[in-house]
Amino acid sequence: MTAYPQTEARLSALRALMAARETDLVALGPSSHMAWLSGVHPHGDERPVMLIVTQTYAGFLMPALNAAAARKDTDLPFHPWRDDEGPEAALAALLAEAGADRANLSVVLDETMRADFALRLLDALDSPRRRFTEDTVGLLRAAKDVSEFKAIKAAHLLNDRAVKAAFASLKVGITEKEVVEGIKAFYGQNGAALEFCSVCFGASGAFPHHTPGSDTLQENMAVLIDTGCRIDGYPSDMTRCGYFGTPSEEYTKVFTVVEQAVQAAIAAAKPGALARDVDKAARDVIAAAGYGDRFLHRTGHGLGVDIHEPPYIAANSDVVLAEGNVFSIEPGIYLEGKFGIRLEEIVILRESGAEIFSEMPRDMVVCG
């Protein structure tokens, strides 16, 4: 029994899934999977680090250099190894202790693990059958618990304040980079870290992954702000759009279409719905308005320990959405040479439908 209750609960849930999926062993590298399950997030370099879980044992292959730092986050056993020894003996001892020194094991590998770590493990096993974490750790991570909801909510409430402050700071001549720096400083002053930030003026908004630069704000220019912070290990993510000056008729028309697409996708997002049907709900609105070829990306992505994780809300996804799933709804229309409009909410699925984390309205922000 571990003295870390969250780890114990998550290990129990994982072992129940392993039994249901006839999985003998789960192996995680130094990744968000490891951090979620154990609370341990060791430095990742070329030194092999793994968390091995079976029905009877959970323990770490741990470089001796990392052991002291990692120990504060877990009381699970370590099998340490030194640089002058190499990891082979420690890995063999760990697998023996875990009861994994037998043939034909069903093994789940962390898909984000370094290839050399994964191959070292597979080479140490006898005829393993392997797959990835989709139906074990990944499935568990997709359903957020109360503590995760609270952390994600806190990050979004701070994000609301940061975005409102950013729009309020706009003035002729300010650069995209200066707005980013203001948002970053706001996060830091409120105990959070910048996760990412994209500020787009005018035609730059037509590029969904625009990198903020030295472009300056001028009168009658569209503004798109897509930003997120991280608090207590969990991020926020939100996009709001506005106009510095008097919005053009075309901008107002496109904004209305994107808002209608958001509303349609939110209405479609319910437990039991397919991810592709939520994508279709947004896409159909935009296509009906004549902008189908200007919606350049999927409707959304999951959010948790990682800013992008399953489930993905895409036209080719047959994933069945479930209560507790957290994901974005962010349709957009991008008119090259003019502007782009994307409105993004992160939602959690409740029994009755989608609950939005942000409390900032999606209304067009008109300033200047």
C-alpha cells in the first residue's frame, strides 16, 4: 500500500482495466502517463527510466542520479542503476520482482517512450505481445476526476482574466510579441506559468499556427488571442477574437458563423456521441455558410496533463465520448490576406452534456 492515495487509487483502476483487457504488464517512460499515474516526472535523457506495473508489483527502473529527486514524489520501490553499471541488471531484477520473467506476456508500452527504452524492455522479455496505452492508462486519463476538474477550472478562470487584460492593453503600435509578454507576465504575477500564446493581428490570424512577431496593431484590424497557462500541473486553452476599431461587415458575418458552429458542436457533445459527429456538427454550419474549405483543422483535441491528448474531435474519429472527457471545441474560418476567426472553449462532458470551463463570453471584443 502506497502512502500516496491518488497513486494507489489510480493503480487500482489500472489493474482492473489490465485484468479486463488481459494485460500482464504496463511499462511507462518519463512522460505525462508516468506523471499522471505516479506523480513522478523525472528528468528525461538517454538514461532509461521506466515504471513497470503488473497485478502484483509496481516499481521503477531509476538512474541513481535521479533517485533522490524522484523519491519525494513516490514511495514505490526503485531499482536504481549507476552509469558505470548500466541498466541491464537493474531491469532484469525489476522484471523478476514484477513476475514478468516469463514468456508471451501481453505488454502495454507508453507510446511516448523513447524507442531505445522500449526496445531495451522488449529485448529483455521472452516473446512479448505488445500494444500501446489507448485502452489502459490512456482510457483512464481521458475521464477526469474531481481534483483534475478543479485544477483545470482554476487555470481557465485565470486565463479569462489574462485575456481580458490583454484586450484592454491594445493600442496603436503595440506588437504581437508585446501582447504575448504582457500575458506571460500576468500569469507569473498570479502563480501560473505560460503554456503557450499566439497573438495574431489582421491577416496573420488567417494562419492557425501563426508565430507572434513584430507586426504592429493599427486602426480597424482584427485581433485573435489563443493562449493558456498551467496551474498545479494542468493547463488552460482558450481563443477569443475581436476588432480594434469598427468591425467590417464581412468580419461580423464570419464571426457569427463561427459562433453558430461552436454552439452546434457544444449541443452535439454528449456522453455516447461519436467524436466525428461533434466535428460534423461544427463543420456543417461552416460549410452551409459557404466557408467549408476555409475550416482548416479538426474541431478539437483532448486536454489534461497534456495540452493536446485524446480524445481528438476529428472527422475520422469513431471514439465514443464519455462522461468526464475534457476537450476543446474550436471551429475556425481563415480568409487568407484578410483575417481568421477561431472561437475556442474547453468543455467537460457531464451526464447532461458539455460544461464550459471558461466564464469569459465569446462575444466579439471591440476595442480601440
